[in-house]
Amino acid sequence: MEEDKLLPILSQNLFEILNDEKYYDVTIEVGNGPYVKVFRAHMVILHYRSPYLRRILSTNKKKK
């Protein structure tokens, strides 16, 4: 694979991962009652994108 094509391909793969509802491993629910919004996410992405979620996810993983 040519190096100049690697970044666009990786970007496309990441886009596909973020939009894939089959392989998520975290569910976040926000709101109450009929106003609940559900977000499906990937733990590894949350871990690397948010220091706050990194701490929470690490703590929850240790409890299991």
C-alpha cells in the first residue's frame, strides 16, 4: 500500500467503526423517562479521547 493512501484509508476505517452499531462495547444513557437518549460507543476511543472517561472506564474495569 502506498504511504500517501494510508491516512485516507485509516480515516475511512475509523469513520466506519464509529458508525458501526454491531461492535460497540459501551452504552451511555442520558436523560430521564421518555426523554432518554442512548449513545453507543467504543471503549478504546473514549479512553483515548477523554481523560475523564479514561478514569471512569479504568475504575469500572477494575471492579469487575
